[in-house]
Amino acid sequence: MRRHEFQPGRMVAGAVLLTAGVLYLLDATGEADLAWWVIVPLTMGGLSLAAMLGLVTYSVRRDRRDRISPSSDG
């Protein structure tokens, strides 16, 4: 398998959606009694955190790439 870049934003998004899915499953089977206002903010907040983390990761990698590559200005 080919190696790929670690993308923490996607990992956080996956973990948040997996958690929301498990909580929904527990609610559907009757194991837990969760209101909708618990799941929706958890999911939206987690996806917002994942988006910000993805933007930070992108900007750090772009900055590193710009410092390493030779400038075409001169």
C-alpha cells in the first residue's frame, strides 16, 4: 500500500461522525435516551473543528513547501 500524508482534519471528522452514529444507534435501540439537541451540536461542532484543523494543516504544509522549494523570482 502506498503511503499517504497524515490528514488530522479527516481523522477528526471521521471520529466525530462515528461517535454520532454510535450515539444514534444506542438511542434507536433504547439503550440511551438522547435528545436531538445533543447529537446535532456535537456533530456540527466536531465538523467545524475538523474544518479548522484541516485549514491549519494546509497552511502549515504550504508554508513548509514554500520555504523548501527554490524561488522562481531570481
